[in-house]
Amino acid sequence: MASNFISRGFTGKRRQAEAANRVPPGQYITPDFPVLSAGPTPRTPLEGWTFSIEGLIREPVKWSWEEFLQLPAQSFVADIHCVTKWSKLDTQWRGVSIDTLFEHIDLDANTRYVTAFCDGGYTTNMPFVDVINGQAFVAYQYDGKPLPAEHGGPARLVVPHLYFWKSAKWIRGLRFTEKDKPGFWESLGYNNHGDPWKEERYW
Amino acid sequence: MKRYLDWQIATVKSIRQETPKVKSFTLFLPDWVQHKAGQHYDVRLTAPDGYQAQRSYSIASEPERSGEIDLTVEWIEDGEVSSYMHEVLTVGDQIEVRGPIGGYFVWEAYMGGPLLLIAGGSGIVPLMSMIRHGTATGSTAPVRLLYSSRTVEDVIYYDELMKLHEAKNGLEIFFTLTRQTPVGWTGYSRRIDSQMLVEVAGPLGSKTQAYVCGPTLLVEAVANGLLQIGLAQNQIRTERFGPTSSS
């Protein structure tokens, strides 16, 4: 196997020691905020924007943009990790915790999975337990400003403890299910779960 | 048994200087798996103390070449892996890789055309694999490539592209230079704009499948421009490429 392989003449450009334990295996720190997406950036006018929760809940819920902004919001700081190898430390966001959204719905006890769905048709799936207890947000501000469209604005999911493709841009809602359903990248060779600390990049 | 996507130790078979900042590396793979044009490989470097660095690089070669791949790598200032590959790696060296990876930004000959390929800088690499794949399979799909570079010296695969263009086998190539044009330049000499997109994409008709790869600003501008000239969202596949800075 390749585990004892040494690259001739490679010493590496080391990151600062204090940051080293914050960067998962195979990742490097970038000061930039790269943009990755599979297609054109969708642009939905705010007056037509809604956020829906559907699936295994007693009654579907839908918020307009104005209503969504009225929900209790939190500011949070997170390290984010993209499967394409870059990590960005201390990113600053503001948005609504998924826990807050749960206060408005009656969840079926059989719920095990959640799919985020988005403008442009993108989807991504996660176990339910990965979005509760302060682990996931619908964010609409980045660095104190409205989230730019190329970074997923008006609102995106932010689930910092999973690879960043799970943090779906242009999110329009969550669908709760009993059975798992692989999303866009999860159907195209990327890992179904995506924990950066376990390097769950691909199948 | 060899698992798909295990790391393997490739051997550098040859190195080609494509432009002042870009080299292509032909790697011999003991566990070669046929890729799809547009896919990439991960490269992993390991220091004697176990420190590792990984990056992804697009495959430039056609899938029909068995047992080996070409990775084309742009030298990035301060780049950890690209600088090693450019400054240290020589023919005969070994390097750890895994792949092929990626399932969306791919084109296979059976998918047909018309095909609109738009590249900025080293974003040409995965598109070159598609072009070479089309040539290798004798694809008759009409293909138009619009390729934006800073100067003519920065155009990767220039000679090969010119030859393919002059062969008139259904591939038409349009260059644009954004910084500097040589005397007698007959191509475009500005950033890609909607007028250019109309001129290049228009003749391909409404059923075109577009692949756009390059720096963020170019990809954003081109993808929006293609929507404006009437392509649908699902006709446009994008991939960001090159250094992460948004300059």
C-alpha cells in the first residue's frame, strides 16, 4: 500500500502551529472565499423568495423573506472546509438556527434524514442528527453584509462540521424523510455523509 | 483487491513546459482506470515527518490513452503542491495520486453536441480532455471553443489547438486576449462579453450544451451571459479552476 510513501524533496509550506489542529486532513487554509458551483448563479427576487419546511411534519410551513427576517437570528463564527481542499477559518455569519425553525413545526418521530432543496435544482442530504443542536443555520449575512448571490445569497444553509457542499447555496427549504435520498453531489461520486475530520470525500 | 479511488504511486514519464507558468506531467499509473473527459485526480505529497498536502488537478489527456494520464498544472505563487511539481518533480520521480474523480463536469462522445466550450486561463485543461476525446473517438459533434488568456504566450496547447482548428473537422476555436495582443492578431482582444457570446454560441443553435471553466469572475460573467442569450440553466455546466484568489 502507499502508506509509507515519501515524496522526494518535499518538506511542505507549514501552516502556523496554532491553526494546525483546526484544519482537517488534506486541507489547506485560504484567506480567500472561493466560489464553486455546478451551473449558473440563480437570482431570485426577494419578493418571490420563500422558505418551506415539508415532508414528515404535521403541517408544512412557509415563510416569506420578510417573515424569515423576523425569526430570531444568531451571529456565529465557523471554520469551513471544502472538499476541493481549501479551508477558511473564522468565517462570520448571521442567520437562523435550524433549532429555531423546529419551534414552528411538529416533526414526525420517524424522521431520520433531511434534504435541503434550492433554486437551480440543487439538493443535498444529511442525517437529521447533523442539523440539530446548534449545528446548522440558514444564513443570510456574511461578514456583516447581505450574503452575495455567488456565495449562495439571499440565503444558504451553513453546516460547518460537514464538507461545504452540504451547506447548500440558494436554499429554499428543507424536506424531512424517513429514508435517505442522496442529493446532487452525493449521486455523483461524493460521500453521502462528508465529515472532513474523517476525510469522507468520495464514495 | 484494488479499490476504486485508493491512492496509488504514479511515475513521471515526461514533463512538458506548455507556457512560462504551466507544465504538463505525463504520469504512468500502475492501476489505471479509464476516466471521463472533464474529471480530475487528487495529488498527495508526503514529507519525511508525515506532513501531507493535497490538491486536485484536471486531466488533460483523452480517456483513450491507456495506462497513463496527463495532468496540466499551473504554477501558483506560494502554491504548496504546484511549486513542488514545477520546481522539484523530474522524470522518473514517483508521486501519489488517486482518481478519476467528478461526475458532473464531464463530456462523453455519446452525449453528442453541439458543444460550446468556454475557458479562462488554465480552465482550458478539462475542456482539452473533452476536445482530445472527441478527436480520438471521431466524434462528429460540432464544437466551438472560446478561450480567454492574458497574452498569446499564456495560451496553453496553442499549437495543438491551431492544428485542430485548421483541420476543419467540426472544431472551431476562438481566442481572446485580455492584456496584450501581438502584431497582426486576428482574434478577439477583450474580456468575454455578451456580443462575443452571441457571435460564438449563436451558430450552434438552441440545443447547445455549454461547459465553462476558469476563474470565478469569468465563470460568473459567462454563465450569466449564456442565460441572457437564451440558454437554459441545465444547458450550462460550470467549474471553477485555478488559484483561489478572486483577483
